[in-house]
Amino acid sequence: MQNKRCSTCVEEAGWLDFSGSVGQAVFRTLLGVLSGSLSLSVLGVLSFGDVLTKVFTLISVKIAKKPPSKTFPFGLGKVLFLSSATMGLVLLVTGVYLGFTSFTNVEGMMNRPGLIPIIGTILSGVSAMLMYRYLG
């Protein structure tokens, strides 16, 4: 990364994204457990998976910022590509697994949600959209 401002901006955005993801994960999980909503609880656990990907991204950005050395004369910028490819593969496998298990475990989806999980889901969605708008 050549531009110092760009490097700082990437780190700030990464930490903000990480904080928002932790907040989303805790909020969704607690709301799901307290309201008895299985789908919101699962969404909260999935959000903790997002937190892990954010940590992975922050680590790869830190590695990519290292200057070129004798061993790596062009720097470590390719680490970002490799980490993105790895995260994409993990998310694909996780999505296929969750899709498969949701079709085989239908009886857990028969409950109608109450008002609290619906309001919580709306608040969570609005929060995620605001983060997307701010970071995008």
C-alpha cells in the first residue's frame, strides 16, 4: 500500500466493521435466546462467524502492509487476495452446509415469531444497512 492515508483508512474501516459485527452478533444471539427464536439465534451464531472473518481480514491487512524485503521483494500484498479466496471458500462450504441442514430439519421452522424477534430483526437489518452505506 503506497498511500499512507489509504492505509490508515483501511485499518479504520476494518476496525469499525469488526466492532459493528461484534455488536450485531451479541445483539442477535441474545435476542434470539431471550425470545426463543431459533432463526435469530442461528443468525447470531452466523454473525460470530462474520466476526472471525473480520479478524482474519484485519490480520491479512496488517501482513500486507509490511514493506518489501529480501525474501519478498514485491511485498506481501498478495496476502489480501489469498485471504479473500480462503474466506470465500469457507463461506461457500458453510452456506451449503446450512442450506442442507435447513432442509433436513424442518420441524424447528414451524414456530411463528413474536413481535420482539421481528422488531429485533428490523433493527439489526437497519444497523447492517447503515454500516454498509458508511463503509461502502
